Amino acid sequence: MAVPTLEEALNLSEIEFKEKFGRDKPAKEDEVVFHCKMGGRAGKATELAMSLGFSNAKSYKGSFQDWCEKEKL
């Protein structure tokens, strides 16, 4: 999800979020972990989420590439 789209998603109401994504919107205190291929976009997404009040937003360091190496994929 691109950062502008992420910002729009995180600003949706709980009802709109569930209608669009088929799951409950995370609460601002929930742990939310972002990932991408190498970590850059995940870091930006984490910063954006934190700026919107998601105090427990995190970025998976190394992201998908790191996970693949650890899982030997």
C-alpha cells in the first residue's frame, strides 16, 4: 500500500475500514508492523502511522528480503 493510500486508510472510520478491507481497523494502541521488500517504505509507513497516533507502530527491519533469507526461500 502506497503511503498516501495508507494515510487515507488509517484515517477511515472503523466502519469504512472494515467495509474496505474486511477486517477491524487497528486501535491506536495496537501493535501494527509494516514491511516491504527491503525496509525503506516500511520505515516511512511506520513514521506516518506514528504521526497519526498509532503509538505502537513498528517496522520489520530488513522486511521481506530478510524474512526470505531467514526462511531460506
